[in-house]
Amino acid sequence: MADDAVLDAENAAMIREEGRAGGFVITRAAEAAPMRPRKPRGVADPAAMLHPATLRGLQQMREDTGPPGAAAMVLFSSETMHVSYAWFKSGYPLPLHSHDADCYYLIVGGAMKVGTEVLGKGDGVLIPAGAPYTVTPLDEGVEFIEFRNAEDYDTNFRSKNEAYWDRIAATRKANAGKWAEECQPLGLIPVPGASQRNP
């Protein structure tokens, strides 16, 4: 232990000498904040205009009073990096969409399908800006850390079909009972109101 203390002191001294002492940012799981909507882009921006079917589908999601099938918390955000935690319950129907920033998902608990690939704990996927995608959480649901190369990013929902959005609403309704009892696979970041597994 004495060697550890000496090493810690030497490391601290070198960091001070390099002038980096004030540059660290510590984050705490207990201080994670719920995701917030993107910054307004203005009504003249074509990205701000949504297809009527998409607007209707998003309204259905907002009006859904059942237990949420997903939760997301911001862990860190700066001009060049955005890190969030997400938990999607089993079968959560994430609508097909894209973003205007690259993102990397690192799975920390449970599993999900991306295309035909099944990703489990420790696996990851890079989704380039502009690439349309969705994920399908498997039986246990999935928890992942999401890294983006921008603080603010747009979401472009790709389906302009009312039947598509109706299927999403039906899936959410069909899973409500199961989701009410579902626990986080790992529980890395506590989500307010989430059921916790017994230790």
C-alpha cells in the first residue's frame, strides 16, 4: 500500500507539472440527467419539417401512458462529445431513424440485434452519421453506453407510413404488462422509477 501512495503522489506531481491539473471532468451515475430534446433548428430548416405520418406516430408515442419501454440518461456532454446511457426493454420498437452525428453503442448488459447481427455484453456498433438504423432488444432487454462526436444532434425519423407507426404503437401496447415488471439487465445507471433486481 505504501508503494501505491508513492505512485499516486508521483502521478499527481507529474500531472501538475504538465499543466493539466484542472482539465479533468468527473461524472457520477447519481448525477446523470434525463435526455433532453435537441436544440431548435428553426422552422426554415428542412430537418425541422416532419412528414404528417411521422408527426402522428410521434404524437402516439407521447400520448402512450403505459410503462416506458426505454430510458436514456446523459452522462456527459461537451461541444465535441456526448455520452449517454440507454436501457431498452425487451422488444422495444425503436423507430427507424438516422442522426447527423456519428455514434458508437457499447453494450454493457443484455443483448440486441442490429440488422442480422446479435450484440451482447462487450460488443459494440459504430453507426455513421446519416445511416438509417434501428435496434431490437432481445429477451432480457439491453443496456448500452452511447458515444457521439457532437453535443447536439438531429434525429431524422425515416418512415412516412402510418401503418408503420400504428405497428409501433401496437407493439408498445402489447408489451406494457411485461415492461411494467422488467428490470435492467445490469443496472449500471439507476433510472428513476425503474424496478431493480434483488441483490
